[in-house]
Amino acid sequence: MYDWIQNMTICPKAEKSHYPKPNPDALAFYNKAAEADKSIPKNMPQEEIVKLYQQAANKGYWLAMHNLAMSYYQGAGIEASEEKALFWFKEIEKLDIPEGYANMALVYRKGIGLQADTEKAREYMIKAAQMGDADSQFYLGHDLYAMQRQNKIYQIYALKIWQCASDQGHKQAHFFLAMHYKNTNQPSLAYRYYLKGAKVGDADCLMTLAYAYGHEDKEPTFNLRQDNARSACLSRLSIKADRDSTITFPDLDTLCPSNVPQPNEMK
């Protein structure tokens, strides 16, 4: 079931050309809904947002289908209905895109509108991971890492598929790789992944670096000299990242410049 990971020479990534081109009207409906959905405070009632998702979904836009399915599942802005959520998840599956199979993994794991089935959930998650879905690659790695007590090879598989997810900018993949290397006493690799994770906006990576530069008790310092100003800056960015999961900091070193020479900083 997992041999394909061992034999993998190139990380699978989603082929953007494989996605159906969205209808211009559908895209307009979706963008209006998504912008209103993210606004704080909300500038549009949730019911109106869902209606826009519905209009975009009716015109075949998969992102709108996903948000509409989740709205039905959660009962957000519309009466909860697992059956209708399942309908829209299946509509995305028909498009043969990675997210469609990732959604069906969730459906079978949670039992949304049908009987929960862990084996089918795993099959769908693997298919989505093989097609390049970064979330599925991360969660597959998480499951494999937990299986390493059965066989050490699963840890190797987990690290390899987590690396694929991190290559696509998956925030948690960076953090879990960093945690692995920290726990296995490989601070240079741990620091590298914490730094990469911080730049893609992972709040935990940012806070770990804040602790490191601040020399907080019982936290790893990665041989860094104390830099309280950078520590405070990283802490503030961590709070921002915790509030907004879409934010990234590719210019991290400009936003939080070093105020203390770091001759031993691990790159």
C-alpha cells in the first residue's frame, strides 16, 4: 500500500492544467463570497454568502462546491444536511482532481451522509496524496509516523511524504519535520524547518523561533545568541498567523531583522 512512497523519485504535485477552467460568472460569485467570508467583522450575512457559493457551485466551480458542501456539513448560513454535503463532495470527485479525493477521505472518515469506513478513507487519502494534494500528503505522513512502532520503515515513509507536503508550502509539514529533527537531536535540520515554516506562516514555527531568540527556559536555542527584539517581533507575527491561516512571511528577515550578530546561526 505504501511502497510507492519508497519508490518515489519526484514528489507528486497537482497538475493545474488538469483543473477545469472556471466559468467567469462562477468565479465572480465565488470571489465575492470568499472575500465576504474572510472579512472581520462580516460585511455580509452568512446566508447571503452561502447563496453566492450556491450560484458559483451551480456553474461548476469546484472551490464553491467545496465551500457549499462544508456549509451544509457545518450548518453555517444554511440548514445542516449531511446528504446535501455529500452530494456536493461527490460532484467534486467527478472532476478527478486531488481535492475531490481528499474530500471523500474526509467523508468516509467522518461518516458524512454515509457509513464511516476507515479503509475507504485511507484509500481516498492515498489517491489524493499520489495526485499531489498537500493536505493529504501531510495527513498520510502523520498516520505513517504513528505506525513506526510496527515497522521503522514507516518513519522513513512519513518523512519522505512530509517533505513533499513541505515542498508545496504546507505549514504543518514544516513544523512536524522540525519537531522530528529536534526530538532526534538534529538541531541544524530542526532550525532549518522551523525557519521555513515561519516564512510560510506557521504560528508554531514562529513561536518556537521567538522562544529560541528569547532564550526562554527549557526551549531549544539552536545555538543562537539572545535577541529580544527579534524574539518579540516573531511572537507578534505568530499571533497574526494564528488569526489568519492564509498569511505568509517570505520577507521574514526584513520584517524581523537580526539585532545581534549570529555567527553560529544555522542556515
